[in-house]
Amino acid sequence: MAKDKIIKVGIIGASGFAELGHISGYKSHEGVEIVAICSRTRPKAEEMAKRHGIPHVFTDYKDLLRSEEIDLVSVVAPNYLHYPMTMEALEAGKHVICEKPLGMDYVQTREMYERAERKGLKNMIGFTWRFTPIALKMSELIKEGYLGHIFHISATTLVGGVNSNFGWSWTKEKAGTGFISMAGSHLIDLVMSWAGGIKEVSASAETHIKERKIPGSDDMGRVDVDDSTAFLAKFESGAQGIFHLSALASGRKSFMRIEAYGDRGALIHEFEADGPMYLIGSGVKENKFEPISIPDRLRQGLDLHKLDLSATIGQCWSRLTGQMVDAIRFDRRSVPGFYEGMRSQEVIDAVMRSSQEKRWVELPL
């Protein structure tokens, strides 16, 4: 593609997140034009198209994929649609950004990755947690050797979803897995980007709340996926890992904490919606944690003392879509891509198998 050619984008999905993440991300870059949006609910797509000046509206994603003017497609649909939509988009010769999790299981994600590679098409997955100011700084420090050889990492994500309503994300048929897909796919990817691949897991995945209220009804829907998962991990490097992901943490809006300890130092990264986002570190000699400053080039105006989740999501998506645009323009690999989505899904599948079979499970599967 010519470096000065306008990259034309089609969005499959007209949810609030499609607008907050994908649309805002693309609109933050010059030389990118969103030309089409698709939703089965036409009025919803038309309203969003009018709000953002998108010229074409579709109700069938296959019609969008047939458009020859579209170069890049964003798949912002329920989990069970990621695989067919992405595979058809790749077959149509489109570059693809797909929401996480990439597929319903490891087999699907491997097929998606292999097809993208075979077609020579650029691909990314929405692992936006890599692009928060703190995560970017922590990545830089780890690459510079701040931790040295990593001994162990503990990683936690908690939200207060005890009273959340029933929806497709609480069903195995449409979600594949539960909270481990919603949030765990992010967390697993982020930790592996710092500590390397995971080679073995031992897990407990539970469904504590087995029925949730169906919105607009007195009926209850049956939950058949995990709402809380904990697992131990052994990394290829020899490091140990402890992960806990729960949608049942009352008082938590969107909380994450990662602690990493090595032979040269330690880092702790924590944030919560409407609260602070911070990074502290300690060298082995000092043996005392001190705040680590985040440079303006990584913050870009964000107030880390009171995290605005919407602003943070927008900034992360701007960075992710920017990498995709550059990958298309300059013919280079974009990260995190389908390969990273596949690796994360492989861990999720191993975690679920470990919980079901009550044993350590080795990777690769």
C-alpha cells in the first residue's frame, strides 16, 4: 500500500464499546477514514453513522466485507462471532483488528492466526491493557533489566459484578468461557509480554452465581461459565505465577494489581477506575519501594491520580490502532497480533482443562 493512501475502515458492531474504543481510535489518526458500519439493528447503526459521519450502513457483515474500498475491518461482536467474521474478512483480503478473546478456543484462534499469516494480512487483537501509561513504563523498565531474572509474579483483576444481569457473556455457547475471557485474556497477555511464555498451569475455575436476572424480565438466565478463577503458573523461564480473576469482588469497579519480583528489583503496578493508577519499584540494595514517575510522553494528559476509565480506553485504542495503521503503511508486524491472541487462548484452555481434570496441565496443548 502506498504510504500516502487513505486507509478505509469498516466496523462490524455498533456497541458503545465500538464507539468508545475502535471508532475513537481510528478517528485520532490522519489518513484513516471510517467508511462503513454494520449492525443487525439498522437504526442503531444509522444513529452511530450519523454521529460520526460514516457514509455506509449495513445490516449483514457479509455485505460490508464485499466492499472493495474497505482495507481494514474491526470485529466488535460477541465472542462466538469473532471466528467466522474474522475468517471471512481475511478471505476477502481485509486486514483485521478483532476484539478479545480472539476465538472460542485454542483451535479456532490457531486457525485465525494461520490464515492471516498465509494471506499476508496485518492483524491485531484488542489487548489494550498493554498501552496504559503504567504498563508502557513497566515494559520499558523490564526490557532495561530493572527486575533482572524474574522469580515470581502475582496478577489480580477484580470487578464487583455480583448483581450484574444475565447476557450472552455468561453463556458457554456464545462466550466460550466467562470472566477469564473477559478480563483474564488481557491479564495473561500482559504478564506474558513481561515474563515470557507459560508452560504449565494448575487451576480452579468456579461458577459461584449460577443464575442471573434477564434484563426487562422477571426470569433468570442460567450461567454456565466461570465467574471466578484462580491458577498457578510455571513460566518457561522458571518463574512462578499466581493469577486470580473474579467478577464477584464487591466494592471494586475495575481493579488490577500486578507484582513482579526478580534478582535485581521489584515492580508493583496497580489501578482502579475512579482511583489512582501508579507504579512503584524497589532495587535489591534499597529494599524499599518508591514511586516511579511516568513521563509526559506516556501519560499524554491523563491524570493518574484519578483514573478516567473512558479517557484511558480512548488513549489505549488510539495507540493500538496507530500501530495497525503503521503496520499497513510500512508493511511491518503489529503487536499484539493474532499470535499473541492465540498464546493467551492456549493458556485459558489449559486453565479450564486443569480445573475440570483437577491436575497440572502442560503447554503447548
